[in-house]
Amino acid sequence: GAEAVVHLGNHTTSYGLPARKVFNENVAMNFNVLEAAREAGARRVVFASSVQVIRGERWAREGKPSGLSRLPLDGDMPATPTNPYALSKAVGESQLRYAAENFGLITVALRFPALMSDLSRLAQDEPHADALLDEAFTWLSYWDAARCIRLCLESPLTGYRCYFPAHPRPWVRQPVEQLRCRYFPDVPVSVPLPLVSFVDVSRLERELGWTA
């Protein structure tokens, strides 16, 4: 038997795989992992979802308006997938909720942003042309991601949870409010201005004791 399962493996769209392969195999993979966890007697499953679940395909080079429903970003953002990989992750989150509600598993989806080893080498004064703007310049270190997973395994959770663990500081060096006015002028903001971070990790801090 197993007490818990951490599921990090899925196809992505970055290797030229056919759309149906990415979606179909990811969905089957996620269901099989959940079933295997249940059959092995595991009580908890932590799943690596993605920021792509909540953002559209808005590239810096295109100058299109934002498709985000609000700022700051958190785990309660509605799913608006725009590619097969993101759609498979959104379905994966629904599969976790299904397992929690029907089988009593504790299930956690972590919508990871870009994972980086050292921001100091990657921080820029301007977003590069192929940056996906509606990820709101979010990132997370591998260390903080691993620590978040560990807390998901150890904390007294129940049911289904969905979190967006990200560092409060963007990978672009400009002030957050300046970036918001430039790249997200029409996106509703759910906290008092000026905006100091593109992410809200208060629920992570409250329920897990986690901060980046």
C-alpha cells in the first residue's frame, strides 16, 4: 500500500506531439493514477497542474488585450484552457474533485507557473517577445515547489484543494503596478490598488503555512 501519491508526469505541448495524443493520454494517465492510488489504499494525491489552465495564448509580441478574469491570480481562478495540454490539466483537476467527492480521497491540484532554478540569471527589464503575458510574469523556484508539495502531503487537509503557488515578485524587474497599467489595464483587480503582487497566496499561507 501507499499513504500518498505525487503525480508530476504528463505530456506537454512543447515537443511537437499531436493534440489528441497530448489530451487523450494525459486524461487517461491522470485517471489511471487516481485509480491506482485508490486501489493501493492511498488517502492523498497531489497533482501538478499548470498556470496554463487559467490563461490564454497572449504573446508579448502580439499586443492583444488580456483574457484574464481578474488580478491577482490564485487557485480559485476559473479554468479557461486554450490548448490541448491546458485542457487536459483542467480535466485533471475535475478528476481530482471527482475522486475526493466520490471516494473520500484528499486531492490537491498545484497550478505551477514557470519553474526556475535561479531568477537572478533570468530576470529582465522587459518581457521577451515570446513571453506569455497572461501568466502575469509568475514563476517559482524548484525548492519552493518541492516545499509546497511536502506541505500538501503533511498538512491536515480534507476534500479537494486547488492552489496557485508562485513567488510574489515577478520575473520582470519593473514595479508590479507599472506592469499592471501597461499590460493589464482593463483587467479587474480584486484587492486595493496599487497592486503589489500578481499573485495571492494567502490561502496557501493560511491552509499550508507556505510562502515563497
